[in-house]
Amino acid sequence: MFEFNNPYFLLLLLVVIYMFLQKKKRKKKGIIIPSIGPLKNKINKTKKHLISKYFMLLSLIFMIIALARPQIVSQNVKIKKDAIDMVISLDLSKSMEQEDFKPNRLEKAKEILKEFVKKRDGDRISLVVFGGDAYTKVPLTFDHSVIQKVVGDITTDDITSNNRTAIGMGLGVAINRVKESTAKSKVIILLTDGENNSGEMSPIAATKIAKELGIKVYTVGIGAREMVIPGFFGNRVVENKELDENLLKYIANETGGKYFRASNPEEFKNIFTEINKLEKTKIEGREYYEKQELYENLLKISLVLLVISLGLQYLIFIKIP
């Protein structure tokens, strides 16, 4: 947006232009000398003689505009955020390749996580992966494009001990990511499709640490409630008992989080929609204005025009007294 900080100075433009036009018409009083009068009038009326005066007029115009302080004003909104530090701890055990989700559990989880990360503007997010062991794939970062890229590329082969599930280790490493965070809210989202059968840290011990540190844990159990098992006499449907729901409920309840069961793609998607609503980042807007001053360049132009005007008047064109 363009504006003048001191617009009342622009009134001087009318005065300067009026004086310039009046000066041309004004008759000078004095003794008329017949011998040079015709020559003087002739020179005064030449275009060359008027050029310096036009430069002087332009110089004054630019100077007056500079006094009016022209500015380009940009209106912005300063955002104050109480951001959340969030760790996503994702199970990469081989069972995540089960095809009760299309194309499989892991690929569906990756798809939903990427969409979720897009909506967490302003939060720092980290990614931890676990199987029989656990490690940090991406530390806490505001660069969500990095998180999305890494999530899109991960496979169960990223964990060498992918035939086991160490839920306690997945939670413990996630806790280490945020335990020293100064954020007002610290959240872990733990996704698994199995039960704890490996790892140096038990899920119960990790849960107690999270609770003491004020870290909220949301747990997501992945897997259809019934599994189709192919057999010699055809497929048979059995109850999915691989998921330790009691453990996941315990972790969530003890830390003030919530347990979710993702037994189909629609439930899975809705879970992260609900988490997104539950963990809202507080945003407070405040307007401020950024001003870019333009008067300096106008003053430079004015001075250049003034020098040209004086040069033409006193050095180049003949002046008749």
C-alpha cells in the first residue's frame, strides 16, 4: 500500500506551479533600453532559455514530494504461538506389512501421517522408529517437508531387528527427544500393531518416566479385528489377538493421553483428525506495519535536477542581465 506520511506538504506543489506560471507572465519594471530590449526579449522566449527553469521546477516538485514522505506500507500479522513438541514413534516390525489395510498397514500409516504433519503448522515434530530396537529417524524440527520425505521413504528394512516389537524402547527413545523441551505441550504418538516382546526398557517403566515429565502419550493400535488366514481348505477368519490393547490403554491413561484402535482405513484417518483437534496449537495474531521510505531517492533526483538547472543557466546558456 502506498501513502504519504506528511501529505499536507503536497499543497506546496500548487504554490510552486502557480509562481512558475505567474513568473512567465510578469512584466519587470525598469528602464527600457531600446538598443538591447529586442534582443533580451528574444532570448528570454527561446526554448533553450526555458529549459533550465523547467529543470528548476522539476527539482522543486521532487523536493516537495520528498518532504511529504512517500512510503510503501506492508501490513503483516505477527503470530505468537504456543507450539507443541511432538514425537511420532512408528512400529516398523514385519507385521506392519499385513494387507488388512491396502496396500498394507505401514503404507496406510505413512499416507495418513504425511497428511497429519501438513496440518501441524508451527509445531516441532520428530520421528522415531522401532522394531526389536528403536532409534531417532528425524530429531525435532520445524521443517515438515523433511518429516514428510522421510516418512514417505521408510520401510520395515530400516530396522534390522524387524521380527520383534520393542514398544518400551519406542516410547523411551521418543521420551528422550522431548524430555528437555521447553515447549508448553509435549506429545508422543505411538503407533504399533503388536505386543511388547523385546527391548531393554519395559513399556511400564517408560510410561512412568513420561508421566513424571508431563509428556502426554497417544497410542494407536493398528490392525483389523479379524484376520483372514489362507489355508489348505480355503480361507478362514480368526480374531486378531496380536495387538496388546490393554498395554496401549494403560500407557495412554497414565500419561493423560488417549488410546485409539485403527481397525480399518476410515478409523485410522479419523484418529488423526481427532488428535489434531485435541492438540491445538494456540495462535494469537497481532497486526504490525512495515514501512519502506522513498524520500531519499526523491531528494537525490531533486539535487541532480537542481545542479543541471544551475549549470544550464550559468555555464551553458548566455544570460543577459
